[in-house]
Amino acid sequence: MMRCQHCDERDAVVHLTQIIENQVTTMHLCEACAAEKGIESSGPGTMPLNTEFLATVGKGVGAGLPGMEDAPHATCPTCGLTMQELRDLGRLGCVDCYKAFEGPLRELLRRLHGSTTHVGERYTPPDAGDGPPVEEATELRERLKEAVEAENFELAAELRDLLRTAE
Amino acid sequence: MIDLSLLSDGGMPWLDASGAHADLVLSTRVRLARNLRDRRFGLKNDAAERAEVLVEVEAATRDTEALSGAMLLRLDRLESDDRALLHERHLVSRDLAGLETGNVRPGAGLIVQNRVGIMLNEEDHLRLQGLQSGFALPEAYQEVNALDSELGQRLAFAFHPEFGYLTSCPTNVGTGLRASVLIHLPGLVLTKEITKVLQGLSQVGLTFRGLYGEGSEVVGNFFQLSNQTTLAKSEFDLLDHLGKMVRQIVEYEEQARHILLRDAPAVIEDKVWRAYGLLCHARSLSVEETMNLLSGARLGVALGLIPNVSLYTLNKLLVLTQPAHLAARYQGAAGLTPSEIDIHRASYVRETFQHEDRTL
């Protein structure tokens, strides 16, 4: 059995996973040292934190990125972010990345937050009146068409629901 | 060394032990992550673009009510000791201060005035933050929300009709809101109830961290409790949910303290007085030991067992005994060995309590 990293005397029974500077690190502690740090194991080998969630945050955020297999070479036309970078770094490079990687991101957001729909404050940028206003429904119809053409039926179903609400 | 004397209370009014439940809750923070729509995010932008972000945002803040007279600190022009100092005062993240890598990103800045500030060119272009002493979620949000509304009329933020505010990391999308409450829970740790409470947190969409945020260890029974998700709930619901949970934990902690005093008064009295005794008389103190002893003394003060010591002093010592603060106090401490620094720390803590004794 692994030794406790703190006292180096007793066996490590608590395995604490943390994200430090985007690196997932795991600390192995004995019961006594863990208790000293305010963490207790509720049984041998169990983790006090929701490590499954934590492992998907930060560096690993894109590791389980769904849809990558479908579009492994997708690249954002504006900032050049690649699917591989997104997978490795778990960060987006610009506003247009949200469109370039929409399918996988939608699934990721649902996993992280339980849904993809923002219900908080709405925001209108100060220059919103400058160009011709694009109706939400028009934009959705456009995106639905693209999704159907790309045979991305899961996304198409989502967009259809949104379109119904918008109309 | 940078001069923070122009900031109200040196940039630490959030530690002045005022506000609701100040005996348990040290401070409340609400931050909003925002990006400029027409600029690449932190991961992909270059130094010139960061400089533009800095200039644009600074100009926009000049017209706001909250930050019209604010101070802009260019972190990329500060020495690492000064950046560490700002981090220890909870004004900037470890990442923005470049403490992990030793390199600060060009354009990294902080605009701050009273209880509101903006971190510039962190992973997101703007991280607006409101900090309050005690348990004050609505107040902290109100201030930061007012600033957000004003800035949003002057700058075009990245916003998506379905996903909400767009951020560099998908974990912040939607409201971009992370609220956290810094709370002292020695009663739950001593009665060994803390694991249950912390496990319960993750089941209700909340998370915890140590005193210095992401990646920091829990030391001295100080926990930062915050929301884990940012999308699919309104700002009000996120704050309301965290607030309810914190109130419940405050109640659990009070019950735990009550049980400890009822069932083991001698043990508790001995524990808090030992902590205070060591703080007043020890000749060498490490950071970790200091935080643990401050935790013990804080429990004693909150329970009314230790008179003539203020929570304000204990709060301030938590920050002022951190390495960069100590180094600033003892100029030239950079050349000192860790054990010499520990001697300085103990002497500073002793002096503080002697002074407190005289003033009360």
C-alpha cells in the first residue's frame, strides 16, 4: 500500500484530487493526516471530493469531449483553436469557437451544468442597433438547416425545440 | 514596494470583521467573468491585444460610478514580491499574479477601489469582483452587478442568446458568476461532522476550496464555499441557493460549538487558550502553524472565552503573516532562511497582541 505523503509513516487511505494551475494532482494521505487537514475518509480508498467532476474541469475539461471523433480536425476560423487544443487545454480562444465546436460544446455544457440554456440576465451590447437586427428565429432556422445538412440530428432536434420556443 | 495606502484599508476592508455572522463568516466575494466580443480570449490573444483590452477597459471604468477614481495597478510592471502581496490580500488570483510560473502575462492588471475591482487579462478579459466583510451575498452582488451594467453599456461583451456570457473556460459560461463565502468551521471539524457537510455540498452543486482559492489547501479550518455551476440558473437563484446552504452550515457550526462547550468545556478552553498562549509567546512560527493557532484563538474569541482580542486583529493577522507581507515588513527578508522568517513571524504576532492588550 502507498505511504502517506505527509507523515511518510502510515498507509495512505485518502486520495485527495485537486486542480492546481490546471494540473490535476492527487495527494495520498493517511487517515490521521487527512483528519488534521479537515478531510476524513468515509471508508478505505474513498475520495472526499467529487473527483469525477473535478477531473473534467481545468486541464481535463476537453478530455472527455464528446463528438471529437466526429470532427477531430475541426478548427476555429477566427482564432485557429484546434479540437486537439480544446481537448488538451479545456479553454476556448474566442467567441467564434462556440460556433466552430458547437456540437461537442453543447454536450459538454450539458454535462457540466445540466443544461445549455442561460436563464440569467439578458444582455444587449451598446452597438446592437448598428446593423440590421437578426431575428432569433431566423438565425435558428439557418442553424437548423446547417445541422440537418451535416446530418447532426441530435443538434437539429435541440435547435428545432429552441425554434419552437422562439416562434 | 507598491504603496497600497491609497486603497481603503489597504485594499482589505473585506476583512474588517463587520457584517452578518462575522464571528463565523470572514468575507463574501462575488465575481463575474466577462470578455470583449471582438477580441480573442486569453488563450489566443497576443501582447498587443492584451494591451488594447487593458486600455479599453480602463477608459470605460473612468466613467463608472464605482471605479471613477480607482487605482490601476499594472501587474506586468510589478516585482514578484508585490504581486504576491496583492494575491495574499485576495485582490488578484494566483494565476494573474504569475506566481506559479514566475512569469506574469503582459497586460495583466488590477483596477480597484473600495469593495469593487476588476482583474484584467486573466483567463477572461475582465473578472469583476465585489468583496464584502461578513456574510453579505446580496450586497456583494449588488455592487458588482451595478458595475457590470455600467461597463456593459460602454463595452461590447461576448454574449450568446442561448449560452449567455461566453468565457474562456466552459465551466464559467452563462452567468459567469462565482460567489464564495469564506467561513471558519472549527466546531464541525472538531466534532468530525465536516466530511458529511462537505460531501453534502457537492451533491447540491456547491464546492469548497482553501483560504487562497483554487488549488489551495484547507488550513486552519477556513473554507471557501462556492457555486460549482454557472449556467441554467439565474443569478438570483445561484446566490439564493448558496446563501441558503451557508445559513444551514452556520447553524450546524453553531450547534457543534454548543455541543463542544456543553460536553467538553475543559478541552475546548484548554485548546483555545493554548493557541492564544502560543501566539503570544512562541519564538518561531511557520505559516501553517500560525493559521492553525489563529483558528484556535478565533474560536476562543467567538465563544467569548478569550476577552480583549478582536476578530479584526485575528482576520488581519491571517493575511499579514503570509510570506510576502512578512518580507515587505522586514525589508531584505529575501535573503533570510525559512527558519529566520519563522522567527520574524513569531515576533510580529507577539508585538501585535501586546499592542492589542495596550489599546483595549
